[in-house]
Amino acid sequence: MAAAHPMTTLSKVLGNMRALADRINWIRVWFTGGLPIIALIIGILWVPLQSRTAIFTIIYVTASGMSITAGYHRLWAHRAYSAGTFLKIVFALFGAGAGQSSIRTWCRDHRAHHRYTDTDKDPYSAQKGLFYSHYGWVVIKRKPEQTGRVDIQDLSNDPIVMWQRQHYLTLLFLMAYIFPTVFCGLMYDDFAGGFIWASCIRLFVIQQGTFCVNSLAHWVGDQPFANRLSPRNCWFVALITWGEGYHNFHHEFPVDYRNGIRWFQWDPTKWLIWFCEKVNLASDLKRFPENEIQKGQFQQIERQLELQRHEISWGIPISQLPEWSFEDYTENVKNGRRLLVVDGVVYNVEEFVGRHPGGERYLLEHIGKDATKLFHGGGIHAHSNAAENLLSTLRFARIAGSSHRQD
């Protein structure tokens, strides 16, 4: 077969590169990657981070980030609690400042993620790889039909959600770039630092933290509530996302306003929602019944124990042993086999006799006999659970018509 012409090969490579380039949303690449990198370089070389700007940046990171976790996520996406108009407006404004799309778009994708987890209709499916679930889904264009359909009628009926959607680009630039830049400029005479650190770097930090919930929290951590799907509890992700890293719990009980359900689990979003309820800004905080949560934990423990059980040798199951009559048993003993019977099961103690903790005598006296009474103590001493387990590895046959205590 003739080798492909070099120009033909080059044409195919260029065609594939062009097709890939057409699939990438370059505007998103610029705002989520390019601009922050350039800003970081400029910041390190020419715009040092002032202490007051740093404090404001931390506060604004928290305000905009928790508007995503408490607002976009737990309030609107999962309706885990109810909020008044004032709190909704705050979340809508500062959420826009996090640069993660409008409430309606964000919640549509997130509901699809829950409904179609780990499938092709999951917009950030972990099955497509760590990079894709973290960042690829953000910059690679998807056709609308590629995302699973979900019900967002409640969002379309929310006037604040629709107001934010209508004015999202304006609110994005106002809250993400203009507000922090002007605030730092007027308050601290640090316009450049406000734009570099409180705007560009802050956005990058929030976005990368949120992306970790889609990526790391499906790859790293434990699964105390269910293991049929990929979500995991990851303390590190919880630490950098205001409590969103307890993802295994969240996928099992998404309506719960908490992610970290124990007092020691880091979940500031839960504490914020609880505080808002105390000052009458929020209400109807939903908790999944504790009994049902414990069921999930118990069932998962059972599954893990069952997996471990299959890795342990429990001896040949009694039902799979060859069936003998008692005469077969005594005949084999006459032929020199060291066998004894306990609870209708024949055990080969040939190699165990010399290692018996109670000495050889009692075993040898019962070779060819029924040693059930001896083994269970005869009112003197019953063998331990460990002894019964060891005995199960010596099974050799079963006596026809006998009832068995163990399998």
C-alpha cells in the first residue's frame, strides 16, 4: 500500500486542529484562563498586593463565592430553603460577580448534573476525565441537546432570576470588575490592585474552587452514603468551597440545606443559611430525616463489609460438600483417614491434630465418632468463634440427613 502523500497528511492534521478550535469557546478561555494569568504576571511584577486590598479581596471572595454556594446552589438549584426578596437580590448581585453564568443557566446545568450523573447528558460528567469535568466542559462548546432536559419552570417564574438573566452581562462586568476596582481605588487609592487582585485573581480563585466540586469531588475522597455513582466526600474541596465538598452526601440527599451534617464538618454555607433564618432572611430549612441518613450509612457499611467478606476464605460451603452416609465416614476412618464429625459435617483434622491447643488426646479419642458434644463444650467449655472459623476451613464432607448449624 502506497504511503499517504505528506501534503494529504498535513491537510488532515490541520483539518482536525481547525475542528477542535471551532469547538472551543475562546471568549471563555480568555476570561477564565488568559486574563487571570496575565493579571497574575502583572501583579507579581508591577502591582504588589496591598494589605487593605488583600483584606477586601478575601471578603469579596467570600461574599461572591457564598452567593454561589448558598444562593445559586442550595437556594435556587435545590430549593433546600426559602429566602426573602432582599436575600435573593444580594445573592443575584454578588453571584453575578463570581462569573459563573446566570442563575438560570447555572441551575439548569446543575440539575442536569444530578439527574444524569456520570452519563453523556451530564454537562460535566466525571466519566469524561478529570480535566473535562474540571475545566473542559467550561470552554468546549456543547449543543443544547447534549445536556439532559430538566424542569426549570420554577426558575422561569422567579422575577429576580429572570431579571438577573436579562441583565447578566451588565451585572457581570459591574460586580466582577468595575465594583471591586472602583472600591479599592476610592477607598485605598489602589485602582490597579483592585482590578488585578480583587477582580481578576479573585474570579479565578472562585471559579477554580467551584470547578473542584465537579472534578476532585468525583475522584478523591470516601463514599459513606452510596457508591453506585462517582460523587465523594472530599474535605479539601469542602475547605476551599465553603462546605461544598461533602459531595457524596449531597448527591444522596440534595434537598438538605446542609452538606456537612456533623458539627465538626467545615460547612460555612450551612452556618450562613442557619444565621439567615435566625434573622428572618430565610425560612423552611430542609433537613433529610436522620433515620434515612443513617440507613444510607448502614447500607454502605454493609456493602463494604460484603466486599471484604468475599476476599476472605470461609471454607467450602456445606451445600457444596460431597454427601456421605455415616457408614462412609467410619469406613474412611478405618482406611486411615483422621476425620471427625461435628454438627453433621465431616472435618479432616489430619494436619491439625498436632496443633490443637487442647492437645491431641481429645481429638484422637473422637476420630471416627460424632464429636459435636465435645466441640460445643458438653457443659464444660464451648469453643470460641475463632475456633469455629478455623474448623470451617477443614470441611471435608457432610452426613446425609443431618441438620447443620453453620454454612
